[in-house]
Amino acid sequence: MIRKLVGPFFLITLVALASLVAFAQNTQRGTQRGNAGATSSKTFDPHDLSGFWDLTNTGLPRGALNQTSNNRPQMKPWGLEKFKKTKTGVANALSNGAYPNEKDWNDPIRWCDPTGFPRIMWNPTPAGMRFAQTNEEVIQFFQNNRAWRDIWTDGRKLPDAETADSLWYGYAVGHWEGDTFVVSSNGFIDTTWLDQYGSPHSDQMTVEERYRRVDREHLEMVLNITDPKTYVGTWKGDKKIFQLVEKPTHDFPEDICAWSETKRPVLQ
């Protein structure tokens, strides 16, 4: 996402979401692309996640409303009250509906707040992702705003969410269960949205991701969100499929939100 192009980006978003049919068709095509590829016969190490990965299949059924899944649990009073305050260009299934005037929208990314996790995985557009592994951690890089997460694999535990400082992308630790890399995270700032509809979360949110490299070219991931202050149960995600891609420059482009470039003063 290039948030320095705020106006064009949200215009595209509004146009894309104006047609539910088009949205559903695009989702279906993404699903077909993710399932159509033949399994690679090239040798690979299932415990090596290194490389650049693009999301090719959101795993969503036709007409799904959220990128995590279309199974968002019922909100508790705290979450519902917070959700009612969201104002976006797309309807959020509440009585306040959509706001056609862009100036009324209050999505935090519009003023260059970090996208937060897990939204950065797929919204507002699927961002490029890269894994780099060391003996003590797996580093997850994102093209979106050149953000990264440290996923510690040195045996440390997650901090106490009640006492630790909250972070935009939280704290994360990982371990292997057979050929599945399991990541647990907590300590998230509660001002970020979980999706473009403004689905809220609290600082009590925990996230679990399960990554499995099914062959050399494909990586599967399931992500579940638990937030006892906001939702009555766990928000269980659909399976996502990532495709290994080659980057000629071995780097991401500089995709950084620069508020000064959207509000740059005019020099006389």
C-alpha cells in the first residue's frame, strides 16, 4: 500500500467494493488460482520458510466479508460500542452503514498509523511477505510500509500483556510442531483495525498462526484471533495459500506512508 496516494487508493477501494458481484468473482478467481497450481516435485526443507511469498488465495467463500474469514464471532458490548464508531466507505453490517464522503472516514491508516497485525497480511491489498530465519528467530518482513515482526524461536515466553508495553505489531514467539510452524502473539495496541470494515480488537487480543510448507512453491497458513474483551469466541480463519516468488532485486520496493507527501505545504 502506498498511503502517500491516499485519495486514489480509497477511490479504488470504493469502486471495487461498490459491486458485490465483482467482489465475489474476484475472490473466486483468487481461490481458483491458489488451488490450480500443480504440486511442485522439487526438493525442499519443510522447516525452511525463507523467501518471498505472495498471497494467491484468501481462502474465502463467495461473498465473504472479511479477510480473516466470514465467521467473525458475535461482539461483546465493549467491542460493539467501538465498532459502531467506525466510519468507512464500505458498509460494516451495522445501522450506520457506509459513508460516501471520504472526509468522514476514520480508518487509522488514513493518517499513517501502522496497519497493525494481522490486517497487514492482506488489507488493504495483499502485501508482499518475506521470511528470513536465524538460529534464534524468524523475521517476517512486509512490503507494506516496510514493516517487520520478530518471531522469537529461542524458547522465550510471551510477556504478560497486563504489564508489557503494547506494540503496533505485538510480541511473537514461534515453535515447530512437526512440519508446522506455530506462532503465538499478544501485546497489541488496540487502536488498529482488523480489516477495512473496522472490526475492532482490544489489548487482550492474542493471535495464533500455523504455517506449513506443503511443497517448494506453496505455503499454507491458518490464523485464529482470540479476544475475550471483544468477541464471544475465537475468530477462526480460513486457510490461506502463499506462492513462492522470485525477486530480481532481492528486496521490496520502498512502500512507506509519508504524511508529509499528502499534506506538503505549498511554497510561495
